[in-house]
Amino acid sequence: MVQHIINVIRFVVVVIVLLLWTIIGFIIWIPLLIRMIAYFSGMITISTFRKTDIGEAQNRLNFAIEFYINGFKKVVDVWKRDSGEEIKLKDNESLSIIPLLKSLAIDIVWTIIFWTITILWFYDLGNNGF
């Protein structure tokens, strides 16, 4: 009986997280995708002139493309995982949160700038027309 109640609570939490990710993930994903498309395009241009490898740029673009869907996958993976199962770090993974927070801060600033410019642009179009 207790396990059933825990499972119901876990299910409700997962549904709430999925709903939040649907909105928040999308808000973050669009600017990230546009930034990585621009970065990839720039790296293609540079690599054409300098014959450099674009593997890192391709990895970043693939990350951006898969970002939104991977958020849903991670939530579902947590749902499927046994609650008593211990999460193990890979050998090269660190528990330091500082680099993650720096990266997150950059993405948040970029997201705010992107959506502010987009909203102001559409607002201006609505008031002044094309």
C-alpha cells in the first residue's frame, strides 16, 4: 500500500516536471538552437578558408538539436529507474557545480537577450507594420 502511494506521488511529480520542461525547455531550446546554427555556419565558413576540422562545431549543433527531446528522455529515465538505485558517476565526471553554473548563467543571459530582442522586434512590427 505504501509503495503504491509512493508510486502515485512519483508519477504526479514526473507529470509536473514534464509540463514544466515542455515550457522551460522550449524557451531555452530555441535560442540555443539558433546560436549553435550560427556557430556551425561560422565554423563552416572558417573551415573553408583555413581547412580546419569542424567536428566540435558539429557536436555542439547535434547537442542543440537533441537538447529538447533529451530533456524529456531524462525525466522518463528517472521515472523508470528504481527509487533505491544509486546513481554512479563516470570516471571523468566531477561533482563540481561551478562550471555548470557558469555555463547555465551564459545560457540564461543569452536566452533573455534573445527573447527580449524577439519580443521587441515583433512588438515593433505590430505597431509599425512591415
